[in-house]
Amino acid sequence: MKVTLHAYGITRDYLGGREVEFEWPGPPTVAGLLASLERQYPPLKGLASLRVAINTEYASPETSIGPGDEIVLIPPVSGG
Amino acid sequence: MQSFFSGPELVHYARHLSLPGFGLEAQAKLKAGKVLVVGCGGLGSPLLQYLAAAGVGTIGLIDHDVVDKSNLQRQVLFGMQDLGQPKAHVAAARLEALNPHIELRPYTESLTRENALDLMRDYDVVADGTDNFPTRYLVNDACVLLDKVNVYASVFRFEGQVSVFHFPLPEGRGPNYRDLYPKPPQPGAVPSCAEGGILGVLPGIIGSLQALEVIKVLSGVGEPLAGRLLLFDASDGSSRILKVPRDPENPLTGTHPTQKELIDYPAFCRTPASEDGPAAVLTAQCLSPEAFARWRQEKRSYVLIDVREAYEREISHIGGLLMPAGQILEQADSIPRDIPVVLYCRSGQRSAKVLQRLESQAGFRNLYHLEGGLLAFAREIDPTLPTY
């Protein structure tokens, strides 16, 4: 599966941009995407609660990802 | 209902009273409303000013910190004359001048597990504008336990997040912070404002959005961001609203709740409960500027590491390798373990945190940090060193 990731917060540093093309061989689910992402960008593991939204909705690990889906990565931020 | 307001109040709120869909009824709800604002910093500054100006009847404001020069770039409630003064008191005085018709209750203590429930109990809505993860989980859990609405906002560099947690919906209370972020990030994985930087105007925008949500919740006008997260990106002006579902595993509000009281939040997040808070480091590992100057003079064998950001180093430095706090764990293999390593930053806060992190997560036993950082070194040893 190949998608465009929209990265927010510190994930922009880890992925090296706000919009990043990403292709992975594993299952086309949120869990599959995250597993591949963490392999390629190990610091992502430190986020513990990195959330993924597909189009306009928060997704669970088993949610499947289809071509053309807009994938948003939302890490926690704490600044005030 | 008109008699609920004095003549001067009716003049004060005239533009609300003439606003279609708002009017006297919504204004009366604002006046009856009680809001606790947690954190009088970047978000708190616009938030408090708009809540006070709008006529929210009772505003509690809590912040244990004092005004620092580095706050003025974004914390527009404060000025040069306020340096060193408690933020909560300065803010309350400023707001009093803005609107004499409201009650202000400043608190200069830290919000803790011990005082949170008592402090929050008397308020209808809590607005979370704190600067660290332990306090965010504390505010969230206390709101859920007390059944208060938590208007949440948070900022990072050019980005902001806003949502309304635990809001009463027809199907029950809406999602809360733990539905959004079940687990805190590892210490150091997400830089704080001090470490990662923040565009000054950004909390101005996000804090204003937070004020908007508080006003909607209290007045009943409009549709609060319950079950929805607003993401704003100042770098291209874009925003997104994402639907947030409830998490069945939520320890407070999931299908099998396991948490019935407040917990030890610094331990839960394994980090000090303030981005500026002191990290506990053994005294033996704190190197005073004088001791460090002696090491240098004696040409002792040690490695010096600057854990600040590259832009800070351009302003001022005392040498050493540059390894920013956020990335230092990944570079741990290049740090020697057989000779003393001295870490330094601007004020000694970050270097103390990095020291703890390198010890607990990478097993170092040869670390020191420069107490008081560059600021202390400039004050005590080298007054020619630029400070910021």
C-alpha cells in the first residue's frame, strides 16, 4: 500500500517533512502502517500514543487503509 | 433577567446583548459561569483576557510560576514591569482592570494530585493551558472524576490542538484526553516549548479558540468541539477537524473502568511536573560554575556536551559537542563512558533532565551537569558571555 502521510508535531522531524509518501508491504491496516513506520523511523516508538486518523476520523489499529485515503499522524503535544 | 445585570454591566456587554443568537440569556449564563484556568502562560494570556472581557462571572486562575523575560514573546498579559512577580497575581490585577464586574480568584500554588479535586470542585468548566504531560493527565482525570467539562488546548512550534472533553452529550459524556492519548510519550520524545520553540503568535490564536470553546460551553450558544479535535497549522494556515471516538479501554470511562481516583502523575509520565521544574539530580553530579572553571583550568580530562538547540548555540556557548536534548538518546553510542562527561544548557534544567534520561535509559554512570547552566557561568565566571 502506498499513501501520503500528513505529519503533525514532532513526527514532522522524524519523517522529515509535513507530507511524506510512504509505501509498505505489510497488511493495509493502521497496525500494519504503524509497524512499518516504526521500523523505518525508530524514534516514533517513543511517542507511545501516536494516533492515526484516516480522512477525518480517528482510526483504530484494525481499521483498513485504502488507496487515496488521507492519513494524518497526530502525536501528543504539551505546550501551553 | 435584565435586573440580573447592573446598568454599567449592560453597557459593558452591549455588543453581546445585541448579537442575534446570543443576547441577554447567554450573557446571564456567562455571568453565572465559573471557570478555572490552569496555567497563565501562552494559552492562558489570551484565554483569560477574552473570558474576563466577555463577562464570565467567576474566573479562577492557577499558576505557580513567576514572570520571566523569555515569557514576554507570547504571554501578552505581562510586561517588563512584572518580571519576577507571580503570574497569577499579575494576571488577576490586569483582568480586574479589564472588567470590574467579575470575580477573580488567583492561586499561586501548583496543581497537584493532593489539591486538584478541592480546587476544581467549585467550578463548572476547567480550561487546560498547562505546559506538561503530567498536569494534562491530572486535569483530565480530575475533570472526569468530578464530572466537569475540560476545555483543552495545546501548542507545539507552529501547531495547535483544541478539543472539549467530557462534555454532556445526549448519549452520555463525550470523549476525554485519555481517549485521545491513552499513554504519555516517553520522556524527551516530545520537546516542550522551552526545548522545541514556539511561534509567539500561535498560543494567541489557539488560546483565543480555547476561550471561544469555554464561552460556547457556558452560554449554550453554538456547538462545542466535543468528540472532535481541531488541528491548526500556522505554517500554511490550514486546519482540520477530526472525529474522536471513545476508547473502550479508557481506564476512567471505558467499558471496564479500573481507575477511580487520581494517581501519581509524574511517575505515570516519568518526568517532572513542569517543563521548567527542577529535576532531582544527585548533588555529587552537579558541577558548580566555579568547580567547572577549575576543571578547565586544571585541564582535567572530560568531555563537554551542549544539550541545547543549534540556534541557541549560535547566540552563546562555552564549547563542547552539540547534542540537542531531543536527539541525544539516539546519539548515546557516541558519548564516552570511561571519562567524566559534563552536560550543559541555558539554565541547568534541561541538562539535569538529560542526565537522568541517559542514566535511566542508557545506563551512564559518568555524568555531571553544569549547575545553573550558561546563565550561572556568565554570572559567576565569565561576564562577557552573551546571555539570553
